[in-house]
Amino acid sequence: MKRIFSSKPFALGMALLLVISVLGTSLAPSGKAFAAEQNQTVKAATVSEATYAAAEAILSRGIQSDWQAIGLARGGSKLPDSYKTALKTEVQAQKGTYTNVTDYARKVLAATAIGIDATNVAGFDLVEKIYNNARMTNQGINGPVYSLLALDSGHYSVPASAKWTQDKLVSQILSKQNTDGGFTLSTGASDPDVTAMTLTALSAHLDKPEVKTAGERAITWLSQKQQSNGGYGDSSESVAQVIIALTSSNVDPAEKRFTKDAGDLIDRLLSFRTADVGFAHKISGKYDALATEQALQALVAYQLFVKGEGRFYNFPQPVKQPLAVQASVVIEGPQGFIAEGKVQAVSALEALNKLTTDKKIVLKLTSSAYGDYVSGIKGIEAGLYGGYDGWNYAVSRAGEWIFPSVGMSDFVLQASDRVVVYYGGSGTQLVGSVTVTPGQPAAGKSFAVNVQKSSLDWESGKVVSVPASAVQVKIGAATVTTDAYGTAAFTAGTKGGIQTVTVTGYSEGKAPSVARYTQRLLVSPVFADQKNISSWADASVKYAIEKGLMEGVGGSKLTFAPKEYITRAQLAALLLRLTDNLPSSSSAASSFKDVKTNAWYYGYVLKAKELGIIEGVTESAFKPDGLVTRQDMAVMIARAFKLQNTSTAQKFKDKGTISSYALSSVNMVTDKGYMTSFNGAFNPSASVTREMAAVISVRLFNLQ
């Protein structure tokens, strides 16, 4: 264990006294100055030793509370990795939800103290749960006090629109100060512990005149209430809290105002030490975990004060950790496709790891001075063709290729990135674009496909594209090789429906010229019931199909069923696709008896419920085939996209028929243009058809 405080001040102090005793008093300060210096040296040594011993006492017993972790971390102790893991595991198990705002504050303080950004603890933003908390004052003054401490601890930014900004919290706290200058939990006489904790919270805002005045009044009250024994009552915890409060306010707890007959606050706190180097609740008592954790915090606060290193709760600002996002990963081998899927990950390597684990594919990583790199996938190892061939990766983002200059573990993903891990050599390139002419071919009619391939020009750092000649383009049963201009002519056309364009550049005995690439192609008529799609919805239906937002209806012939009503299960799936959320695992437990594990929508419904997008009709029933009204769709869209309330009230001639629970959501989605009225009416109770859903989904996709 790293010793967090040196005992050198004590040793140096003894050495100085020894020199003085041998050489005489000519080298020493005289009178009161000497006595003060001697007392300060001995006290500093005693505090240092007591701090180290208290930390060791806690660590030897195992960390039992977040407050212990905060004291240890602020004092410089190295916490076991198990604590950080346990903190994240608990937040995840709670799904980031606690009953009291003080619970959120404690978790934010603990996370920040150990270097975790509290806006992302296991994927949950605990800071937002504080500043938008509806139960802030339910615990008396404790809620605002601990919330203010938490928000200030990591210098977290709070939007001006928040329910509780720092200024609002300060005002709330100041309004509760008693006429004598002290504070209490709710009503009644002022209390030392509450006054001290409140002063600690206000200490970060002493630059405000009204806070400075309130702070001075609280300090005066604490001085007046301090007893002749140097403490407050017979508990060590009260003394510890006052020490933290005073040092946070840049007041020495050993100064004249806080020195009584039996000594000052530091002397009083040290009098509670136990034989096993912890602290007791009362004099001559046994080791007490709560007393020891608060004493440790007070001793650390005092040392920070003496060294001029600031307030106890002024933690070093945590480094913001990137959030896990949904990305797709595809693995292309030297002679064929290996795997593809969507995962939640932070880095490209984490995404690959998750996909290979999910697909039960062996991934081989080799360590180097530059980090881990992929040396083998599914038994295919680098150097297969005897040259510099091996595994590479690139990332497609917003239709553009990124050729990273960092390893996969260092490449931070953004939402909707597509990571392509491919086997290639020095001449292997990526398909940059595929253009079909005409854009939507007719069944049985000729059309052409042009393929461009992309690579990075290392000198200029720019991505360059050239025609992909001599590559194979496969659509349906036909395969055509591109000419020198990268064009493949399909003179016989292909059948109607949703087709797949597949581009490959495989060669026997060597690495491919291009990594395999696919995209959807709609060939008219796309659906057997194409003529039933309304003209106003036709383009949106095709776009939704191309982007994979919606699918056709199966059967002997592919149809879209435009006039059929969208079901609750279908809408759950649609909203998850639009918000880049993965469905839950099929192994996840469902509370709905009518949502079976073998149903295609099982994971979508569970995830949508988990995210609060959709609810059951009862606690145990979801009614997956139930229809969706326009007002219910508005509610689900508002939840899925976390829309903010708008001050603009939309004018509908049927406004009176919109249910109260849906009115704000209807205003939000119509204000954004996601949904619209017809002839001045919203028609809240009308069911949503599939073609209507296609139009709305395209708006959501393009207007985000």
C-alpha cells in the first residue's frame, strides 16, 4: 500500500529539538514564537500519522461505504479496483435510479472522487438526476446541501433550464438559515452537524456577498456553541464535520475562535482515537466505522488546508469517458464473408470483441509496443499468402471512409459507425461508391452498376477514389465483371423486389483487390401490392425500406400492406431502429405473458419497455398485435427522442378530443414537423397505417 502521508515532519521536528538541546538556544526562536512553532510541528506530525493510520484501518477492514472511499481517494490512497467495479455494478443493477436525491449525490461524489465522470456511470447520467430532481426538498435541507456539494465537486455544468441550478440550490439553502446563524434539518434549533455540512456546501460560493455573510454568521454560531472540551456534545462526528466546514471556508480549526479550555478542534478530534488506530464515536469507546470515516475526511481536509491545496470536496475534474454507442461491425475474409452484427461499444476493438464473442468466433490478438492488433480471426492468420497481407480495418462514417492512423483499441466510435475488418494486402481497397443507372431499375429491363474504390493517399492524407475495374458485381443469379471504367452492364435486367448488390474482388492464391461490399437495390415493382401505396407515401416507403427502417410483409409474394395498421410491436421495433438502440437479448426475462421468446419482436419490446418508450396495457400484458393511435404514437416518439416541452401550443380544431396524457407530446411532435394535421385536425384516435408510419419514420430519420 502506498503511504499517502510522510512522517518526515515528525522526524525533522525531533531532529531540530536535538540540535537545540546540544548547541544551546541561540539557534532557536524565542518565547511564544518558539512554543507556537513547536506546537505546529508536533500537531502536523500527529495529524499526518493519525491520517495514515485511519486510512490503513479502513483499508484493512475493506471499504464498507462510499464515504470511506471518498476520504481515502481525497487523501491519495490507492483504492482497490473492486470498489470501482462494485460502484458501477450497483448503479447498473439499480438502472441508475434511486429514491432520494441524497443517494444520487453520494454516488456522484464517490464516482467523481475516484476519477469517474458522473455523467456516465455504467451508462447512466447521475448528475442530470440531481439537477432535474422532483424530490429535492423531501429530505429537508439535506437534499439541497448534498446536491450542491455533488454538482460543485466535479465542476459539472448544469443547463440554465434545469429545475435546480447551483444558484437555485444556494438560494434554497440560504432561505433556511436560522436567526442565530445556524442551520437545522427542517425546523427547530440549530444543529452543529447540519450547520457544518451546510457551511461546507456553501464554501464554494463565498465569492457571493450574501453567501459570505451567511457563512460568517454560521462560523460565529459554531464558535459560540463549541464547548470547553473543544467539541460539540460527546461525539467525534460533530467535530469532524466542523473541521471540514472551517477548512473549506479557509478558516483554521486551531485558531483562537475555536480553541477552548481543553484545546482546539484538532486536539478534540484526536482524543477520540482508539488503540487500534481508528476513531470512536465517544471518548474511550471502541473502533467505529462511521466515526473513523468522518475523522479521516476531517484529517485529510485539515492537511489540504495546511498545504494550501483547497477544499476537501473540490475534487480533481474527472476525465470524461466516451460513451458506448451502437455501431455495426462486418468481418470480411480473404475468400468470403465471415460475420456481421450490431453492438454497443466505445472503441473499434471492443466492437470487434463483442461481435466475435456473440458469434463464437475465435479472435486472436497479439500485443506490441503500439498496443494489441488483430493477428487472426476464425483461424485465418496474417501472412496467409506469404507477404505483408493481414487483417486491416476502416470505418465508414456518414457515407465517408476513415482510414485510422491508430490501433483499433484507440479508435473511439460514434453512433452509427460501420467498422469493416477485412483481410487484405497492400493492393486491397474498399468500395467507395456504387451507382445504379437508372436509380430504380424496372424488372426485366437493362441497367448498369458503376463501382468506385477508395484508398488513403498517405502523402496528402486524403481519401482518393478510382474506378474499380475487374471486380465482380452480383445481383440475384447474375454476376458481371466491371470494365476499365468500373461499370458492370446487366443487359437482361433482374426480377422485381428488394435485391442485394454484392461487389467482390476475390482471387485464387492472393489477397482480394477489394473488400466485399453490399447494398440494397429496389427493383420495380418492389412489392406485389405496389399500386396500393398512396402517391404521397411512395417515396417514403422506398426510402424506409432502403435504410432498413421497415420491412415488407412476408408470404408467397413480398408485399408492403400500406393500408394495414401498424402494430404496437412493429412500432417498438421501428423506434429502436430510428434511435440506434439494440434489441434486448433473447435470454432476457419478460414481464409480459403475451410476448414469447420465439417472437421476432421479443427483444424489441423488452428494450423499448426498458427505455421507457412503450408500456404494457397491464403489468403482465403488452398486446403486441394491438393497434396504435396517432396520439399514442406521438407519446412514444416524444419518449424515444426525449423531446423537450414546447411553449408553442398547436391549434387543432379537434384539440378537445386529444387525451390529457398525450397533449404535450402531440404539441412537441407537430412543432418539430414529425407529425402533421389534416384539414386542421390531428385525429388523435385514428389508427396509424403502415404507409403513414413510413412517412413519419423518414421525417424522424432526416430531421434529427
